[in-house]
Amino acid sequence: MKENEDKNIEQFIDRVMKETPLESPSYNFTSKVMANVLALDKSKATTYKPLISRKGWILIFAGIIAVLLYFFLSDTAKSANHSWLFDLTGKNLIPTLNSSNLFQFSRLTVNVIVAATVLVLIQIVVLKNYLNKRLAK
């Protein structure tokens, strides 16, 4: 029974397709579509401009790296008096920072942290360029 219904539907579709005339677009359809596409490309409303320029990001990252390198590699940071802590009634606000050295890193740890930071920054730049090229297509 299902085969009979399928044949009837197929015959109906064949008859409708024969009776329907072939439609074609107007003679200037392609030129109208291309004119609209070109008009969309010229639109400046969707132009992407970052809030922080590339030079700005480079300066920010360079500053962060410089500060980190200064603190990790300078000998004055280890022997400096913790004057940045507040002195309330002769005692520091956080006495454990003065009594023990909580942040002692080995040379290997510092090198790994610096190398990882540099590699992450390189990866960010490379991925950003890749995605910008991919989205520009």
C-alpha cells in the first residue's frame, strides 16, 4: 500500500513539474546583486578598530615583563626593608612577610616562568594574526 502511495505522489509531482513553466531571473539580476554586495563592503559602520593599539599592547607587555624581571633578578629586592608594609604601633600589618621569606624561587623556576610568559605572549600574537587573516576572508 505504501508503494502505491509513493507512486501516486511521484506521478503528481511529475505532472506538476511539467505544467509549471521554467522561471528565470531578470536580465540584470546579477548586476543588481553584485552592486548590493559592493555597497556592503564599502560600509564603514562595521569597521573594527581596537581600543588599545598594537603598540599599546607591546608597551604594556614590555612594562609587565620589565617589572617582573626587576623583582626576580635584582638583589636589592631580597635585602630591601619592607617599607611598603604599613607600620601600625611598631608592628607590620602582615608580620609573616618580614619574619620569613615566603617568595624564594630557585633560578630554574624563575627561568621557567620567564620563558613561559614569553611563549604565551608570542602565542597570543601569532593566534591574533591568524584569526584576523581568517576573518578577513
